[in-house]
Amino acid sequence: MSHHLGGVAAAHRLACHVYVSEGRRWHAIERLLRAAKSLTQPPGLILASTFPDVDYNRTCFTFVATAPTFTEHLADAVAGVATVAADIVDMREQHAAHPRLGVLDHVSVHPLAEEATMDAAANAARAVAERLGNGSPHLPYYLYGAASASGDVRLSAIRRSLGYFAGETSGNWQGTGAGGTAKNAIPDTLAPDGGPATVHDAHGIVCVGATPWVTHVNVPLVVSDASVNDDDLLPRARSIARAIAERHGGLPGVEAMALPKRTPPFPPNLGDADLESLRSSVEQALAAHSSDGAVQVVEVACNVRTPDVTSPEMVVETVLARARACGLKAHNVGAYTTQATKEELLSM
């Protein structure tokens, strides 16, 4: 049975997405999920959705909390999930198609309505970061968005400075090897905002921030042209991602990258996750991921920071148009989002 925020004004709700670098081993996902559920405080703090991804080897847990009453409880819940993640995930052995910087790659906090202020989201994000850095699992952390000292640090800028996007080329964790620094070493030019000054090789670092709502749209493309081999497909997809990104003159508010994809997506599990249903979905995806006959698919993963300006539909249409323009005989097999929608969270 799902928990609901009964009697709580929707206007004062915050959403918190917690991205853990584990999405393949069911026993690990189940342990993380049980920890996340045990740390909620209904009706003021609930686990709203769970989304594991086998290819990307990561799971997104979404909490919904009332502000400011449950800010401390939210920090407790995120720290509890992070502690379990640090116990069961070793970044020296973790492999994935998606780049990442640590066992807890990323935590984002968002107001769900105008009355839930950005200040409340920023305060909640800072409280989470301080718990992660000064308590268990003791991670160096970087703050972005409204939670940062200047209030406008971009997550993508931090990631780029830390070598995050190098991870998508090899499928292995790249640590913080940007700018000629040693792998897993923090660059002298970008000290963390808090937590330890050095990185534990097994745990990595975490980025924590507060921003307006961000829509995550992934567009898988199945390529039926036998003349396009694997070595050529991903570079073409990266050219599509580059073309649609705002940074390179593309769609307003869009950040994008291209990643290999072997498994079909399944929707986020809303509310109290049905363990058997979720386990079945993960096992089916894992079987597809391991299959030698996997279809030739690439995925353009997009963060839409201004969904009111650039709709998800516009993103999908533009990706498909760019695919045709660069000579890919590709078709859309179903764009999807990686978390519950804002409307779904507000209706809980």
C-alpha cells in the first residue's frame, strides 16, 4: 500500500532525487530500497518512486517531504541510503554505461509548487550535504544551484571540471581525472564545499543541489541500417546530443549526452515499490543486457532545465530530426522519463 501526504498542503512539498550507482544486483537494490522505505516518516516524508536502470547501473529514489518540518528527516533518509550504498558498492569494481562520480552520484532537491520556496529547497540540500560529508558515509561534496555559495553554480560545470563525462567513453568509473590530475584525486583548482579533503577510492564524491524542477527525457533510437557499425553509431549520436544542447546553440535549457543502450526501459515504480514486480523488471532487463543478440540501440539522455520553455515532446522531435539529418535510419522506440512527473508527485 502506498503512503500518501494526506492533509499536507501540496504547495509546501519538496522532491528529492537520490541517484545511487547500483542498478543491476537485485540483492543490493532490494537492500537499498528497504533502507529508503524504513527511513521515511509518513505522512510528512515518503518514498515516492524507485527507478533502477540496468545499462546505466544506477537507481533513482525519489522522496517527497514537507518543508521545513521534515528537512531534518530528509537528510536522515538520504544519509541512510548513502551509508548502505557505501557498504555494498565499490567504485573500483563498478561498471556502467553512465558516467558517475561516486556510490551516491547525485542528490537534487526541487520545490514542487510556487509556495515551496527555493530557499527551502536550498536549505534542505545543504542539510543533506552536511550529513553526507560530516557523518556517514563521509563523502566530499560539491554544492550547486541555489544550494551553492553564489546561488548559480551549474551541476554540469562541476561535473565537467571533475572528469565526469570521460566516464561515458570506457564504461568504467573515471574518478576525477580531469586537467591532468591523478585518477580519483580532487583537482587543486576545485576544492569540495565540505566533507573530507581527499577521496576514498571505493566511495568517490557526491554533488548536491537545489534547482527548479528538471525533466529527464531519454530518447532511445533503434538503428536498422546494417552499414552503421557500433564504432560509428555512438559518435553520430554524440553529434546529435551536442547539436541539441543549449551550450552549443541548441534547445533552451537542455543538456544532453549520448550513451549505449541494450535494454528496454520500464516505468518508475511509484509509491511503495512492489518488490516482486520490480525484481522481475530488473531481471528481464539484465537478461537483455547480457544477450549477444541485443539490438543496436543508442540513447540520447537529456536534462531539460526549463520544461515550461522546451517541452519533452520538442526534445524528442528534435532528436529524431537530427538523427535523420546525420544519416541514421533510426526510429523512436519510446522516449521515457526516469522519475515520477511533477504532477504525479503533487497528487500523492
